[in-house]
Amino acid sequence: MAMLELHDVHSYYGSIHALRGISLHVNEGEIVTMIGSNGAGKSTTIRTISGLLHPGKGEVLLNGERIDQMAPHQIVARGVCQSPEGRWIFPRLTVLENLEMGAFIRNDHAEIKQDMERVFELFPRLSERLQQKGGTLSGGEQQMLAIGRALMGRPHLLLLDEPSMGLAPVLVEAIFETIQSINKQGTTILLVEQNALMALYVAHRGYVLQTGEIVLEGLAKDLEENETVRKAYLGEE
Amino acid sequence: MSSTDIILQQLLNGLTIGSYLAMIALGYTMVYGIIELINFAHGDVFTAGFLISLTLFEWFGAGGKTLTGFRLVWMFTLVLILTMLACGIINVIVDRIAYKPLRKAPRLAPLITAVAASFALENIYANWKGPSQIFYPDYFPRVDILHNWLHLNTTVLFTTQDALLIGLTIPMMLGLRLFIQRTKLGKAMRATAQNAAAASIMGIDVERVIMTTFFIGGALAGAAGMAFGNFLHTGRYLMGFDAGLFAFTAAVLGGIGNITGAVLGGFLIGFLKVFSDQWIGGQWTRAFIFTILILVLVFRPQGLVGEDEAEKA
Ligand SMILES: Nc1ncnc2c1ncn2[C@@H]1O[C@H](COP(=O)(O)OP(=O)(O)OP(=O)(O)O)[C@@H](O)[C@H]1O
Ligand SMILES: [Mg+2]
């Protein structure tokens, strides 16, 4: 049984039919990436998994349990955390408080402290800005905070929606290294990326989305070599 | 009275009036902060605090006489706690019935049900206690502090009942501030106010936070209603409309959604009201205060201490 399974999921924004029958799965221990151009439905898929959006049709299963009609906080309680598109930093909470909110569902104070140290190791920049308000951070710092905050929940499954967005090239590489190391420490990851090259490089498997449908799927290294993918998403002529 | 005495007296009056307005204003601003709704029924929860505490004193056999000694301590504390609980629950019920089903509806809908909830509560009170003025006895002892205790030679009057009002409301406001700044639930309330969807993906149960907010706002309004009864001794089923209007103005003046702003706004309105009553004339007070409200909204819509939009984003 896969950790996460979507079966023929249809999601809507009012009358807009954004997901048109998505089926995918993520196995425990994997990094799975979703790539696709603007408006393909990548973020909508993430929102549907996390309960911010309820599918009109289809099923979302987490470890075999249906979660598609649950409220977001119930899904977090089952070990799914995310760094959302747009980062959603609490602008008038300090960096420290933002990280504390990431650990909201936990009560193991000593281990929360340890995890925070681990976040500071990954992103030393954050530890220098602990008392600064989230809204005053630079875009890149906010991105680090969003990822760090998601890690504070000690997720079994981590959803990352464009974690490299707005980062300087050096940092992009660092972020992808971080993603790999988080995964090696036991966290399963569903990664949405515009930067398909990097995403396919770190992922085990991938799905290609187009206008709300999955048009290709397979091992990351096969997708990397796929003609269509190379043309459409890796910028080759 | 000398003019310094008049000024001193009015400052004290402004402080007492401001303290209960600030308590009510907090409820407006907290609820607005979280769900962007003006809870028009909030002033009526203040009325509930007045009526329920009065009824509880009667139940416990206070019998219209001033309480003393240990009886004063236990009865007053118990009535205060029960009143706050009851008013907190009333506010939660109002949310459950009138607002929660409309959480995703256009903003106008819960605004209309808010007005309806207010009318409903007022008419329940009118049927329960009758439409005329209700007398609230001196359950809390009334001593002229400056003359009888401090033996000061002044015409300024400051009684134990004024002190009660201030002594009850200010620590509660400080307590609220500590709760919101320091506790996990308090931080979750701030997080939810800033971005409810983001709060939900932190694992925060947003509906529970909303319920807590209504409860705390209601409990504070209830305490204010009780303190008001022991301070001014008269009220009626419609008293919450008036108090609510001034408190709402205070919240807007301070910057709606901003807790510090609501408290400052409350005291500011308190001072403006006594200033106007004394030096302009009581009949002008409303015209004066609501003109100020309009000017603030036109020239500084974010309120006196509200963040500007850029900072909010
Ligand atoms: N809040 C919304 N209301 C209405 N339509 C929306 C909303 N969010 C997304 N959509 C629409 O749903 C479709 C899928 O959008 P989605 O955000 O999932 O795309 P995406 O693959 O994440 O794109 P991007 O790479 O630009 O982030 C698009 O057509 C988009 O216009
Ligand atoms: Mg997106």
C-alpha cells in the first residue's frame, strides 16, 4: 500500500474544473515530483491533498484512510505538513513564533527544541533573525522559513510547492540538497516544481501535469530523457 | 469645584468610562481580527453581563443589601466567574447560530444576521426583565476613597466602586494581552487572524480558535456589564446598543483588529465623552464623537495604531 494515493480526483474552484481526474501515488521514503506549466493544477493537487480544497469526485487516501473530506488540521494531525505556494508566512509573528506554529500539534518540548536546532543548521540565516517579524524577511528568507516551519511538524509526508521560487541560484542548489537530506532522514516528499531539471534530478519518480490531467509518469531518470519533457519543461528546442 | 479639581474629576471619569468601553471594544476587535465580521450583537452580551450578574446576586440571596466581609468576597467572585462563563457561552451560541453557517457566504450576509441577533437578544431581555429601567443595588460597598480613607481635602470624588471598575477591567486586559502574546493558543489566535488558511495547515483547528475568540470576547463583555452595574446602578434591555456603539467606535478609532488599539480607543472615547459632557454639553456628545469617527475613517482608515495595509499583506 502506498503512503498517499489519489484516485480519479476532480477539484473545482466554483465552476472552474481545475483537476480532471488525477490519479497518483507516493510510496513511503520516496521523493515524487509533479511538474507542469503554469496553471496545470499542481498547487490545486497539493491543496486537495491537504484539505484546503475538497474534491468534487474521487478519493484521497493516506495510509489507506480516506482524508478527502477532512479539515486541514486533521490531515496535519496525521503527519502531512507543507510549505505552500506563496509561502504563507505569518507576517506579524516573529520568525521564532512562525516556527513554533509549525510545531503546533506537538507537545514534546525537548524534541521541538532539537528540531528547531536542526532547522537552524539547515538555514543558519533564520537563527540570526529569530525576533524579526516574518513579514520583514526577504523572499528567500521567507522561503526558508516556510520550509523550516513545515519541518517543525515532524511530517511523515512533506508537501513542497515550489520551494525554489524566488531564491538566488546558489540557494536553489542548497534547497535541493536540503530536500534530499530531509528525505534521507526518513521523510517522504511530494515536490512541486517549475524548475523541472532540478526536481527530476533529486526525485525518484515524477508526474507531468497538463491542464488538470496527468499526461506522463515514470521514473525521474526516464522522464529526464523523455523527448516531450525535454522540449516542454527542460527548455530544449 | 476649582478648575483643577474639575479636570482631575473628569480625567477619573474618563478613565472609568474608558475602562468598560475598552473591555467591550476588545470583543469587537478580536472577532473582527479573526473573521472580519462586525459582531453587532456584541453590545448585547454586555447587557447580558449586567442582567445575569444582577439575577445571580438575587439567587444567592444578596437581597438588595450591600455585601461585606467574606460574603462580599465569595459572592462577588462567584457571580463574576459565572457571569463571564454565561456571557462567553452566549457569544459562542450567537456565533454558532448566526455566523458559523455563513462562514463562506458573502460578507453582507453575516452582517445582516448580526443585526438580527442583536434584536433577538434585546427582545429576549425585554421579555425577561421588562422594558423599563432596572435598578442595580450597591452590592459592592461604596466608600469615598479620597475623603474617608486618604483624608484629602478635595472636591474630587473617587469611590471604591470606581476603583472596582478599574481594578477589574485593567488586570483583565493585561491578562488578555499576556494570554495572546505568550500562550500557544494565544499565538494560534494571532496566526489565525493573520492567515486562517496558513493556520489550518499548521494543524490549528480554525473553528476552535474562532469559538475561543467569541468566548473570551463575550466573557470580557460580561465582566464589563457586571462592573458597570456595580458602578452606575441602572440599565435596561437596550443599554448594550449604546455601549456597543461607543465601544465599536473605540475599536475603529484604535484600528479594528488591533488589540492595543481597542484598549487605547476605549480610553480615548472615555476621555472625549467626559470632555464633551463637561465643556461642550452632553447633548452634543454623540455628534462630537461620531464626527471624530468619520474624520478618522476618512483620514486614517487603519485607525490610530492600526498597521497600514502594506504591513498587513
Ligand atoms: N483560487 C482560485 N480560484 C479560481 N481558479 C483558480 C484558483 N486557483 C487556481 N485556479 C485555476 O486552477 C487552475 C490550476 O491552478 P494551479 O494553481 O493548481 O496551477 P499550478 O500548476 O500550480 O500553476 P503554477 O505553476 O502557476 O503555480 C488554473 O487554471 C488556475 O487559473
Ligand atoms: Mg502552483
